[in-house]
Amino acid sequence: MPRISAATVAEHRAAQERALLDAAHEILRETSEAPTMAEVAARAGLSRPSVYQYFDSRQDLLQALVRDIFPRWTERVTGAMADAPTEADRVLAYATANVDLVAEGAHAVGAALAALAPGAELDEQATRMHRQLQEPLIATLTDLGVADPVSLAELINSVVHAGTRLLEAGQPVAQVHVHLQTLLGPFVAAHRNAAGGTDPEGHRPRH
């Protein structure tokens, strides 16, 4: 057998792990339930025993999936906020982007993991990620000069969570967008006007 360089082995392992994570994510989006190791192996085109070379258990696999998805979730939200026409509009962009991600199935990963393995370790991880995701919203609220931006960020996230529940109850994402606009639109408009802005159609450049 020809000798394989360490770099090639590392690349092979990375590719296999990527295939398993992608397979697990696909199944979660389709079923909203934590897949078994056998299901993930079959979707990735690997044998069931080979999955255990990368993940010790189904819980280990799902936790890795959360760690894999969360940076992309954060990037999606911060990107939407950066594209908002004004500082104030970033608040609504934050809420809308989070709801869109839930509608696309990203939230199913955390829900499946919580159902599979509730406990202090998972709660701590969820709390830490929630806090990190709030940071750009808190920064925006601070820049807008609101009183107690941390508490206000919690209230805005409560609105987002309510939107999530509406999605899970079968309400179309477009309708949830309307609800977000109804609740957060006046706040956004007030702070846009206070900053000397006009509307989100491009009549004033972004800060």
C-alpha cells in the first residue's frame, strides 16, 4: 500500500466529516427530528461503523452540527444587518434574518439536540450562542442611543421567538415578516428620523 501523507489523511477526514455533517443537516431539515447514526451514514454513502470514527454518538454528532451551523447563522444575520440602509433598519434586518433562518430549517438542529439530550451542558452552550448572536443587535441599539440596550435586545428577541412559534404553527414566513414590520417598524422609523434619515429606499446613505 502506498504511503499516504499526513496532509492527505487530514483532508480525507475533513471531507468525510463534512459529508456527515451535511447529511445530518439535510435529514434534520426534512424531518425536524434527530437522525440516527445509521440514517446519517446512509445519506452520506458511508457504512454505519465508519461514522463512529468521527463522532462518538448521535449527541456528539448533533453538537458538532450546532457548532458548524452557528457561525453561518451569525454571518447571515450580521450580513443582513450590514446591508440595511440605515443604522435603525438594522434592528428589523436582525429580526427578519433570524426568522428566515428558522423558516429554512436551521432552528431544527438546536430543537432536535434539546429533545435528544437536555441538560446543563446543552443549556450553557445555548445560552452562550444566544449571547453571541445578540451582540450585533446590542451594539446597534447602543449606537442608536436607546436606554438599556441589553434589556431592549431581549425584548426584540422575544418578538423573534414569537415569530418562530408562528412559523412552527404553519404561518407563512411572509406573514411573519408583516408582523415584525408592524411591531418593530415604528421603533425603526422613529430612530431613523431621529438620526436625520428618511426612508429605507436609499434617500439617505447607511451610517
